[in-house]
Amino acid sequence: MTFKVICRKNIVYRDSTSPLCLLFFQGKRKKSIGLGVSVAPAHWDTEAQKVTDDCPDRDNIQFQITAKIKEYEKRIQRLEIMELPVSLRIYSGKTASGLTVQLATI
């Protein structure tokens, strides 16, 4: 399973920012999970998957991105240590969007 951080430039909020998401890939399947952080598309470096140096509040945004990445890497590593196959599944949850994506075993 691999993932990358993307800026959803097709979605623009009133303050001219776009949300950041983690995009997971497993075979032909892909799932995105919102990070709860938005940034102006001009302040997003797509190749480096990071906020540009001239972005206001850069350190805080980059910290939140890194924290989420580490959280999911830890979940994947735990499942791999237990020698369980890792899969992406969607469960109904009581979130704002109504869906929660969780890493689970097959």
C-alpha cells in the first residue's frame, strides 16, 4: 500500500484555499482521506507533496500533514508486524460526511 498527499484543486473554499487529502493506493483501488487542513493552491508543491516556503503558517500546516502520515504509517506497520494483510475498507460512522475510511485486515 502506498499513499501521497494531494491538494484538491478542484474544490475551492470561500477563502480561496483547497483541502489537502491523503490518497491511498492498493492495487487498482484508491481512497482519499481529508486531512482537515486547507491551503491556497499557489502554496502547494505537488512534486514534493509539501507546503511551499512562502506559505503563511507553513510550520503548523506541515506539522499536521506529517502527524497524519505517521499515524497511518503506524497503523499499517502494526498490521504488517502481525502478518495480517492490509486493506482499505469503508465503514459507516458518525462523522460529518457520514463515512470513515479505516485500515483493516481482509
